[in-house]
Amino acid sequence: MELKEQKRTNANWRNGILFHKPLFHMNFRCFSIETPLDLGLEMKYTEGMTDQEYQIPALTQKISDLSLVAFDTETSGAYPVGSDIVEYGAVKYRQGQIVGRQQFLFKPRELMSDFIIKIHGITNEMVQDAPSISEKINEIHEFMRGSVLLAHHAPFDLGFLAFEFEKAKLPFPETINLCSSLLARKLIPESGNHKLQTLVKFLNIDGGSAHRAFDDAQACFHVGLECFRRLGPESLLEKACSTQQKPLAWENYIILGHQHPVTPKVVEAIQLKKDLEIVYDKGSHQGQVRRVKPWGIVRNPDGDYLMALCRIDNVNKRFYLSSISQVKLV
């Protein structure tokens, strides 16, 4: 509650998006990164950019004039609160130039399962001596500020990062957020599906190692460039936002400051590894008390829900917060 009140006091609201400072300075170290797509863009790589002052993104600006940060996260599980980010990668692009990149491994609070390790290939040994994300979250925050953010299936990545920013008591970065998956569905309809690796093959992108954060961030970046090319070289940012249709503002992914009465109990139960008793006003056991093992809360544009193991039939289920009338820690 204190965090939310502080943000509303110190922030400016425009177009439903929260911003904190109108101008800022950043230092960049630039890296040479190959671009396998011929998108009609002149790609340049510079040795460095220092103390460049620029404004936060506005919906009325041309996409080509804005700073773009494509990023990806790999995690120790499917949901924030109970799981952690174990790898983060990002690439920053501005006015035809790659101007920076980030890549970190992080040590999670608990060992990862074999199932999760098979997904991204990051082992417990690889992160044994890595820092916790709390040691790097300020660097990530600073790198993102003032940019258009792009991620593939962005709600997943935004949800995990929003929780880390909340824990660190950081204001959300001054960004406008896009999803390359949502954009590709509208702008690259001829692709068989819109999974990142399918788009990588369809667009003939060098995707590197699938499910590694920096390689996926680069692949997402190139998918985004193709989407922007199809929107048109003079397109404004508001056209990209309207094309993806779903709102992706940081405030939609608040957990610790979420005002729904169920959320604090779920967070407490996950952190203490305890069950909950809930009354759910839908389903076959409508209105009855049921015991569940909570895995996480998903803030979703289509409806926020609790993901939990229902002890009645031992099945993982979604319980929409709007339909939970009672909740009790067991």
C-alpha cells in the first residue's frame, strides 16, 4: 500500500501509463552484434555513447526515433513469488545502432528441478556462485528506463520483473511495453504459429540457443524489427500499441501492492509453503470450502488468477480472483 501511494504521489500519468522523471542521463557501453535479417535498416555499431539526454517514450513519436530494449528472462518455475529469475538478457537499439546489452545469471532461492533445467539448460551448478537478482536489479532498471520494451510473451517476463522491482522498492521504469508475440500474430499471419522458435525459422533468423535469455532477447529484437517494418517506416508508437490490442503497463502486474484481498494471503502462503482454504464461486464444487496448494498469482489482461493444486482431485487449476469469496491460511 505504501509503495502504491508513493508512486501515485511522485508520478505523472499519461495515456494510462505511469512515468516518474521526464529526463535523465545514461552511460552506454556498446557491443557489436550481428543482424541476420535484411530489413532495409542501416545497422551501425558504435564504441560508446556517454551522457546522452533523451525523453521518455511518447505514443505520438515514430517508432524509428525511439530507444528499444528487447529482453528475455529464464526462471526457476512458472510463477512469480514462488519462483525466481535465473537468467536475464537484453539488447538496446536506438536510431539504427546497437548501443548496449546486458546478460546475467542469478542464483535462485531453491534448487531447480530436472524438469525446469531441461527447458532452458541452465543447471544448478551454473548458478551456484551467481549473484541474487537483488544485487543487479538496479542495473536492469536503469538500462530499461526511457525505452520501449519488447519481449516475446511479454506478460510472463513483465510479471516476474515487476515483482522484483516491487521487492526492491523501485518505481517501475519509464517505459511503454510491447509483446513481439502479440504483434507477430497480427503482422506475420502467414507463420505456422507465433512461438519464438517458429518465427526464428520462418524469418530465417539466427536464433542462437533457444531458451537462453540473451539469444532469445536478440531473436525477439529481430522479430520486433520485422513487425515494425510491416507497420511502416513512419509508424507511430501508438499504432504498435493498438495493433497488439492488450494493455501491458507495469501497473497491471503489481503483486505486493495489488489491492485484491486474496493476494496478500496467497503471497504469505507461498512464502511459508502452506496451503490455503478457499471458497470458489465457480466449478463443480461451487461455494464449497476447498483446500489448495498455491503456486502463484498470474496478473493477466484477461483476468487475474491463482494457480494452485486443488487437493480435492489433485489437479492444478486456475482460480480467478474475482470468483474467490473467502481465503484462509491453513
